[in-house]
Amino acid sequence: MAVRQLAGKRILITGASSGIGRDLAIGLAAAGAAVILAARRADKLVELESEIRSTGGKAFSFAADVTSDADRTRLLADCESRLGGLDVLINNAGVGAMGRFDQADPQRLRQIFEVNFFALAELTRAALPMLKSGNDALIVNISSILGHRGAPLKSEYSASKFAVHGFSDAIRAELANDAIEVLLVSPSTTDSEFFDAAIEDDTRKDWKKGGAMSTEVVAAKTIKAMRKRRHEIILTFGGRVLVWLDRMIPGLANRIIAKFGQ
Ligand SMILES: NC(=O)c1ccc[n+]([C@@H]2O[C@H](COP(=O)([O-])OP(=O)(O)OC[C@H]3O[C@@H](n4cnc5c(N)ncnc54)[C@H](OP(=O)(O)O)[C@@H]3O)[C@@H](O)[C@H]2O)c1
């Protein structure tokens, strides 16, 4: 199949106020797409909107909490009224928490799933009617390498990203006859506001000590995969090795992760 053209595409990006979402918005607008920028921090979105517009791009900001049903409905109505529909939905908004599962309040698990999974799934459900009449439609779910192999001290987050992985595989097959493609993106540790914005971190660990990808690289690789119609990408060599080891020699993978992952 021909590469996907991004120029002229109408794209909604959640979590566009910082990190990966912000760089996706800049890259996609530079490629000629019209982007709707969604997140809770309106000031950051307005700043990004002006930055994109100052370079001739097309961007519209919309303050929304993805966990709110009402906000999701208003957000999609905004896509319809401003752009006349939607071609690409990028589910990027996400939060984490670091710490032992047995010491965490059960609310932590609920909060993570509300943002990382339930909001993603429900925004997708609500966007499907528009995507079905979209042009070369695509759903991009920003997951994590921890959606392929869980890690200690990030149990709730790992579980939420496994849910995103399973959901993405299932709807990819379900939507095959509706001409809507699904891309699952699995970055490794990335240098963004993610660790500072975590709901909780009682580990005192420097999570980026082992190295981190830049948000620009994650965005560039994601945009390349969108163009090439990939279904799934794991962004680092280390991530691919981890997935291979976990499938082929799970006992060894477990021992290594238990020893070095916490
Ligand atoms: N950083 C990493 O190491 C890493 C690794 C693998 C995968 N990822 C995934 O990559 C995605 C982007 O994360 P990032 O690294 O770019 O972190 P980030 O800079 O913290 O960005 C997270 C974005 O999500 C938004 N967000 C959080 N809760 C929201 C809510 N309830 N409603 C609307 N927006 C919300 C935040 O905006 P507001 O605060 O303005 O709402 C922000 O724009 C996430 O799904 C994350 O799980 C990150």
C-alpha cells in the first residue's frame, strides 16, 4: 500500500501540552496536518498553538481532561466544528506512579487506569463514527515497552499499558473492514515531564539514570511509522531485546528484571 500522506490530515492529539505529544503536534503540523491539541493545561496549549501558527501551521487548542466524559464529547464536537471531521486520533495522554504495589493506596491503580486506559478506550469509542468517514483513518496509541513486559515498582502503570496493547490488537482486527488502521507505539524511558508529573514516587530512584530517549526522537519515529502504515513499533534496541528475552527465556528475563529493575 502507498505511504500515508499527512498533509491535509485532521489530527487530534491528547496530552499535547508537553513531552511526546507536544513534539508530535509540531512534527505533524510541519508535515501539513491540521492538529487539535488537547490536555488540561490551557496555557501550555495556547503557547504551542501560537508556536505552530507562527511557522504557518494549522493548530487549535482545546483544554480537556480526557477522563471526563463531558470533556471528551466537547473535544470531538470541536474537531467536527473546526475541521469538519477527524482522520487521525492520537491517544497519547498518560500518567505513571512509581512504588511498591503492596504499599500503595488502591486509588493509585484506579487513577492510572482512568487516564491511561479507560479514557483512551472511551475517546476511541466516541471518535469512531467520525473516523469511519475520515480520510485514510488511523488510531495511534502511545503505549510503553512496559506494555510488553511488566517491571517492578511500576505495576499499575505496566498493567495499564498491557491493557492498551491488548485493546489495540483487538480493535485493529475488528476495524480492518472499516478501513481504520491502528498503530501501537512502545517507547522506552523518555526524557519528558513524565516522572515529575507522576501521581506518586516513593522510590527515590533516578529513573532516567540508565539513559532516556528524547521526545523529538519518539515523535519522529512515530510519524515515520504513521507514514509507513506500521501496526506496531518498539522504539529502542534494548526494548526489542527485552521483549525477545521475555518470550524466549522468560525465567532469565524474570531474574534479570527482579535483580536490576528495582
Ligand atoms: N516518559 C517516558 O519514559 C515514557 C515511556 C514510555 C511511554 N510513555 C508514554 O508516553 C505518553 C506521553 O508521555 P510523556 O513522556 O510525553 O509525558 P508528559 O510530558 O508528562 O506528558 C503527558 C501528557 O499527558 C497529559 N495528561 C495527563 N493526564 C491528563 C488528563 N487527565 N487529561 C488530559 N491530558 C492529560 C499531560 O497534560 P496536562 O497535564 O496538561 O493535562 C501531558 O500533556 C504517555 O502515555 C506515557 O505513558 C512515556
